[in-house]
Amino acid sequence: MGPFACFIGIWLQIVEVWPSGMRLVTYPELERQGPMACVFVAWPHSSQAWEVGDFFVSAVYDPRYPSQRTRRLRAWADSLGLIFSTWSGPEGAALIAEVPWSYKGEAMRWLQAAISSWELGDEHLYPWAVRSYYRRVEGLRLGREIALRRKGWTGKPPTYEALKAYFYTHLSPERLWVGAFGRLALREKAEWRRAWAHWQTPAADTIWTDQGKDGRLPADTVEENLWAYPIYGAACVETPKSWPERLAFVEAFLSRWQAIAPPLQFRGAFERENQYCFEVRLDGRSYDYLRKLTHVSAADSLEAHAWAAAYARRRLRLRGDPGRYPDVWLGALLRGDSVALPDTLPDTLWWQGWSVAIRGVWLVQELYSWDTLTESNRAEGREYVLSDTIQRPPVFETLWIPALPQAKPPLEAWAAAIQLNLATQPRLKWILIGYYRRRKDQQEVFRRLHALRKVLIQQYRIPPGALEVQVRPMLPDISPQAIRIVCDGSF
């Protein structure tokens, strides 16, 4: 980092070290970027402690937990209009409070009270937190299971001793960062310093350590999905190290992917100093495109201008609402980095482009039982593509009759089956057929089917040309709520 970049970094965030050992960080350039103030308490931890830290921040304060402490904190937060959130990453974890600007000092006192009053000795809190943890993962959660595999987590809550040891080890005064995304007056800084001056973590009873996971990304793998679900994945793409170029690369990568073969669902965040990690649900076309993508650069001036505009929009969102992007601001803070984002970037950056290196864990339909990602094939440099001779799956057709009056059609299963057929026969077309008992009900049935078609197109990315709607008089042996799906050849 050059002298000018260092100067910009110092200007972007002001750090003060207090006699108590804590550090205060403020971001003067973000002053009054929005109607709300965002304050935080953050601390670093190792990547091996990430899973325990994620469980810890979820247990520090949950408004649903029935205790006097929770009721007092909830009433206090409601009086301030406080919005509480948490963040955890490989660099550390944080508690975040968003309040109107005039209440930012009170919000910091609320965060201090939440940490200071954490009920270590409450025999009911830990079992309740464990039950809440398991409730979040009930049912079939393929995407989450793969995300845990990618992070190297066990997918199980830590022990009570591990939780206590995390608190004693990582929340000592010299490890805490307290701060605000904005400017603080000298009076406000003095008040915060006095409030934290005598805070100490409790004396440790026992210290638990985990010598297991090394935190490295697991080898790239493909696992067959024996059901007809779409493809799930949890992966990381390598990014440049400077923040402006990281942001530019991610915007170009996502814009191209979205334009050519958009994923069905996507959630991403920055991790470490050179990774952007995401969890996705894909169809076959999107997966095929992603696995073949090795380089991204602007194809023409129109695309270069679109990417530059996407960078500008993301930059404005990061600066205007920093509390919603803790992976950027707090991750960089705990790594000792500074987020400096210029207004514009050189045009040559978009034309030069970047190489794309992705590694992760994928759960792929049985149809795509490729072995392109195994170590042996990668070492030999062989490249495989989907063979044209693969046997095509049977064409999807069905008759759905609701078992209960309020039952809803299984749109996700329908979409998965349609996508499975479209992967090998992209020109197929289906008809959604509904039935009416009386002539006056015809338009109501027609609108209901069109609403389902709209959901399949917008939410599940079914091509509009692949779906058509028809209504017919009700047959004697079919419910008026029934829906038939038939394949009508190609469009």
C-alpha cells in the first residue's frame, strides 16, 4: 500500500486507544449518510473459533428468551427504536445496533449492558440456545448443510465449556473495538470512555481449547443429488487484494453471471482479504456456465459502462448504509485493513478483466455426474463437458389434486422437474391446465394459474416461453382446484 493509500486509509477511519485497553474507531466521512446511526462492539477471533463465535453472538441477546434480563433489554431497545443485529466471520464477530442519530450514545450503553449482563451462570440459557440452534436447521436444508461443509464446521452447537472459554478469551478489554459509523464529538467520546473504563470480563473458571480444524477451505468436490432438486453450492472466488479492485471484480463477476445464466438464489459476502464467498441454488445452465468461466472482462463499451455503474451503486450502498455490510467494514477493521473506495476506476480495468478461480462444494443432479473437479482429473488437465449421448430424463407431466382445501401447489418441485428437462431439451413447453365448474368462475381460475406462472418465471427462473396457461370445463372425476401439467412439445 502506497503513501497516498495509507493517508486515505487513515482519513477513512480514526482510531483511538483508551487506557482501559479498548480501542475506539470512528468513520468521519460517513457522517450523516442516512437517518440512522450505527454503533458496534467488535472483537477478533481465529478462523478456528468462527463456529463457536457464530453461536455465541446468537446467544448473547435473543428477544425470545424468557428472562428478566431479556425483558429489560427488550423494553430498553424498544424505547430507543433500536434494531439489533450480529455478524461473525473468519476475522471476528460483532454486535451491531442501529438507532436514530440522537440516540447513538444510549445505543452504545445498551450494547455494553448486553455484554456485561450475559447470563453465564443461567442453567437454562445454554439448553435454550441449543434448541434454538437445532430449530433453525429442522427439515431439509441442503444449502445450509453445504455451506457448513465449505466452512469446515461440524454443524453442531459448541459445548457450554467452549462457549464460556470463547467469552473469557476473546472479550477481554484489550481485544474489544467499540465504534460508530460516523463522527463523534469530544464530549461523546469522553462519555463512551468513562462508560467502558472499569469493564472487565469475569474471572475464568476453566479454559477450553479446540486443536482440531485448521480453517482451510476444503478441496473442491462434487456430490450427487439423487433427488430432482436444483443444484446447490457453497463456494469462494478469489479476488484482488485492494478494496476498489475487489469491489469492481465482484460487480463484474456477478453482472456477467446474472446476464448470461442467473442463479435461482444467491447470497454472498466478503471473507478474508482475497475471497468472496457465496451460497447458491442453480439450474443446470447456470452451473454449466459458472464451471466453465475462467476469465471475465468487458465485451464492449456498453458492458464496461454497465459495470462501472454497478460499482458506483455498490459503493454508494456501502457508504450510505455501512451497518448492513459488516463483512466489508468490520471484516477489514479486524484484519487491520482500510476500506478506501474512489468515486471512479480507470476504464482500462474493465477491459483488462480478471481471471476467475472458484473452489467450493457442490451438490449436483444425478444427470450432471461429472468428475471434472476431482484432483486426478485436474492434475491431468483433462476437461469434460456434458455429453450429448447422456440419456434424457422422462418428460415431466403431472396432475395435482390438493389433499386439503388450503393446500398450495408444490411449485419448487415442479420447477426442479422442468429445469431438469430443460437442461437437455431447452425448447420444451408445458401447459398449466385449470378447471372451472361454472362459466362465471372461468376468469378466477385463469387469474390463479397466471399468478402461479408468474411465480415460476420470476422466482424459479423458468423461461416465459416454456409455460402456457389454459382453462377447461371441469371433468366429473376431477376437483375444481386441480391443476394438470402437460408437455406440449417445443416452442
